[in-house]
Amino acid sequence: MPTGAKFVVEKQAFLKSLESIGKKNTVIGPVLMDDGEVTFEPLKSFKKLTFDYVNDFDPLKRFLTPAKENLFTFNLEGRKPRLKAADDVKPFILFGVRSCDVQGFAHMDGFFSGAYSDDYYWRRRNNMTIISMACNKPLPTCFCICCNGGPWLESGFDLQLTDFGDRFLIDVGSNKGKKLLDSLKLKLVKAKPEDEENRKKLMQACDEQMQPTAYLAKACIMITNNRVREELWQEMGDECFSCGGCTHVCPCCTCFDVQDCMIDDKNGVRFRCWDSCQYAGFTHEASGHNPRVKAKERVKRRFYHKLSYAYIKQDGHPGCVGCGRCITVCQAFNLLDISAVVKRLRRDGAIEVETVEQREAAK
């Protein structure tokens, strides 16, 4: 079974086999809660498993970098501090992940393996098996097609499922996925050309349902060439509540803070927690200087990091996967989510061009 192989399997047979290995392995998947919301959590049984979802509102990056993560505990008794490492991470399966979150994982892989590889991140990442689910029906806020974030992928997953109703089309994306599929001991049928054609039709229908449009290319050009008026940045800074919501729900945002907390007079814990570049104190230096004390500068920096050519060249892609979570969470009446901002930059650029042409015509 080579990587890249495609199979068709009965849906219920696949779920039953996955549930059986879940008795000895942690399987995390989309669960329908009593309040009607869907969230990803460990599946004790598959009774509450649902396929009627697009995204968990909380980004799935929390399974790789928890909102608060203990790094180690320390004891200050004696001449030298004694350190105790955090507990090991056991292997787990993340089932039903949408393509945009898989692309978010790829972004995080790059961030946490730069000049310094982050052991805390990679011990989770290496123990995680991703079973992604191609998206047949987007939310009104989705725009993954603008960011190459979905609705289906060609890489980045271990197994990728496409829901055909009573069957799954399975793409094998890695050796880890191959081993998992072997362990399920399913009756696999090699996918036929009509199966792949059926998937293309489903994905085309999904594309056509997406409503937001994100003019990323235009925004990238304007930000990279410093062609965004300072007045527009100021306007957006005045609108921003600096709540940090957009960064916390973004699959591509990775900022964190590290703190030491004493448990008693001798024992303590060092932990890291999510932080946000939109908080006023994020760049506050020990000297007392803060280079980005104004919201205008923080908003400007956020979108420079998301869309400038310098970061796209470094990361290989924009800092957005089109999941639309920032649209849902933005407190500024949807004026500052990434889709809204790139539209504003595009319109402002059009006004700029029109003004230049008018000045030239007046000469």
C-alpha cells in the first residue's frame, strides 16, 4: 500500500474498526454537545460522534500547543534547583479534522522547527495521527479556496476521508496513515476514476457555496510595498478592541508567553500560555519601552506578518488558511477580520490609483 493510494470503504465498517482500536488508543473527534455545539474531544464511544459540522470554534492547534502548558516543575530546596520534566505524551488520533486546520498544523510545523526545534511541540506532533475530512459544505464565513486551505488537500494528512454518504474515499498520505489503515483490517476496494470524479464534483459544489472573498494577492502587494496609507492603519487601530480574539482562534497564530508560578515557598512550575500580538503589553520591554503601544501599530504588524512577501517567502504561504474563525469572533463588527481587511486595502488601493490618474489628467 504505497503513499498516495486511494481506496473506498464502507463508512460504518470504518467507524466500527476505528472505535475498536479507540479502546486502547486515544481518539479525538467531533462530538455533538448537549447545547447543540460541536467540539473536538476524546471519544469514549462513537455515539455522540457527528458529521454535521464544519469547524470547532476553538482551533485544533490546542491539541499541539495547549492554551496553558506546564513545561517543568522546580524545587528550590538545597544549593541547586531540582527540575522535573512534564509528563510524556501518549500517541493519539485526531479524527475528522477539516483541511484548513491541517494546513494550520503545517504552518505550526514550520514555526516550531525554525532555528530552534521546540521539543514540547514535537513530542505531541510526532505522537499525533491526522485523519482529515474533506469539506462538502462550508460555513458562510469560510474562504479556504482563497488561501489554498481546502476544501480538500493533496498532502499534510496521514489519512484523508471524503464522505460519499454510505462510503468513504480514503487517501493515504503518509506511512503513519498506512500503518493505521493496516491496523483497522478493513475490506478495501481500490478507488476507481469515477470515485475521484465524484469527489471533484463535491469539492466544486463546496467551492461555489463560499461567500467571503479575500483578495490576498492585492493586499500582499500593498503591504509589501508599503502602499497602505497610515490614515487607514490609524482608522483600523481606532476600531480594534485589542481583545486578542482573532489571534487566539487563528490556526496560524503561535505567540506564547512563559511564566514561573510558585506553588508554595519551595516549589513552583514554569508554564507557557497563549499570548497575542494585539495586547498592549505584548512588546513591552524590560527597559519600560514599548515599540507598539498604539493599537494602530499592532494591527499593522499583525497584517504585515500575515500577508507581507517577507513572511510568505519565509513560511511558503500566507499566514491564513481561510477558516473564517476571525470573522466570527471579531468584536469590531467584522471590520478587522482578515477577509474584511484585505477588501479594505483593495478598495483603498483602487481609490489611490483613481486619485493619481485624476491628478495626472488635471496637469
